[in-house]
Amino acid sequence: MSQATLAPPAATAAITPTAADSSADSSVEARILRFLLPYHRTTGPGSADPADFPEQLRQIRQFTDAGEPVLFTLPGFPCKSPNPAKVLGHLPDEGERLSLAFLDRLCARIGEVYAPGARILICSDGHIFGDLIHVPDEHIDAYGDELRALIAGEGLGRLDTFDLRDVHGDLDHDTKRRLVTEAYAPPVEELRALVRGDEETARLYRGITRFLVEDTAEFAGTRSALQRECRSRAYGVIARSRAWGDLIADCHPRSVRLSIHPQRPGAEKFGIRLLEAADAWATPWHTAVLRGPGGEARLVHRAEAEKLGCLVLRAGRPSHFEERG
């Protein structure tokens, strides 16, 4: 698989630090960060200067100073959207396969400039808010199991996984959700105040509300009633997502914190783009892959992909679409 399937040509060209880059800032943590910068997911102006990301440099330095492999933690890969107009089913497909391969390759490239290398822990967050997004735990379990099988089958040895099944023993999912929420989630009143006064939180709230509206395939009430209901659920999703992030931080107090949500330069987390999409919020689990004539992959809703391409199967299951000639 060529790197061109993972990112647009400009970003692909930027993945390797140049001699000029290295002379400007030769610290190993800056060289490591330069591999991530072409894939920074942000809603505002981006930056190619590691100096604009002091928090990420600090997080990386915790490992480089100790001569240890860099650990990245990435909450995401929760489950597929429940809306069949957006995705091909409830199991991972070409979107996840390409995204996981991209992450593993990113770690391999870091190993070329830093001998201890890097690993990414994918912290699947589907269970923590599955009831709020109306996805059954059985589908989330199946998605997570297939994700592990995909990592093993593709030989992606620099990736590991973590989900709610790894904490609180053999308790049921509802009990685990409650325990994690009680221990870590901020009060909804606190989130409401942040949405009113902090643009980053407000943008996240609007983005999640939009996802919840789009992911609702059937609703008996009016459009305005659906939007009100999704706005209410969005606060719950954000609260539990933050709880999940704090749990991960407790389990892995030293890590470079990644996010699939857009993040501004200088934020505590680094937003990372997995595949090309017109929408800065698009992810493989809310879309399908559409391959162009040259093999390039981009993320679009299934309904759009069906209009533009033909369905391709992999191992007998729907995988992605290829544009018609």
C-alpha cells in the first residue's frame, strides 16, 4: 500500500523532516513531532512549526529523556454509526484498515529518527457512551473484536488496543459506564458554562450534536424535537468522553495525547487526521471510503459514495467504493 492512499500528496511530501528543518531545530522531540504536523486536524489556521506545540514537545520529552519508546494514546475507533446512510455496516472496513495502517506507519517513521521507536494505544471509547449514541453493546463488542483481528491480520505490531472491557473486571457494561462516569465525568452544569464561554468546547458541542442528529436514522417526532433531544445527549457524550480521557490519563500518566477531534495548536491534545475528507470532523466510523481513479482514498457518507462508485467486497464483506470510470 502506497503512502499516497493515506494522505494527499502535499502532506505525504512533508512527512520526512528535511535537512533545513533539522538544522532549525534538531531536538529529537521536534523531529518526532514533525512527522505528525502534516496530519494535524484543526478547524483554524495550522502550523508546521514544532515550537507552536509546547505541550506535545513536553509530552514527547518525557520519553526521549528516558530513552523509552514514545507512547501515544488515541481515544477513538468506538463503533460504526447506527445510520446505514453513512456507513456500510457495524464492523470495521476499509476506512479502519487504512487508518490503522497509517498509524502503524507513522510509528515506523518515528523509529527512523528515534531508535526506541513509538507505539499507539487505541483507546476504543464506544462502550463509554454507547447507550447515548444508540448503539448496542453487542455491536460495539463485535467492532472491537474485529479491530483487534484486523491489527493482528495486517501485522500492525506497533498498535495496541484498550477499551471498557479492560477495566473493572467482569462487571456488565452498564455498571462499568456508571462507575467511570461517577469517578471522572464533569457535572453537566460545568459543561454548559464552558459551552457558553469557551469557543473550543462550543465547537465540540456543536460537532457532536450534528453527529447525533445525522446518526439518527429513525425519529418519530419533528426535526426541532430531534435537535433538542440530541443537544441534551451531546452534553452526556462530552461528559463521558472527558471521563474516558481522564481514565486513560490515570492508566497511562505518561503519554502523548492524540485526539480525532480538531484541536488548535498549543492545546493539550493533538488532533490527528486519519484519512482525507472534506469535513474536518469526518472519521472512518461515520463514513465510507471512496477510492478515486488513482487509488486515493477519501471519506464520504455511504449515500454519496453509492452515487459515485461501485461497492467492493473484501473477504465477502462490504469494504469500500471505487469511483466509476
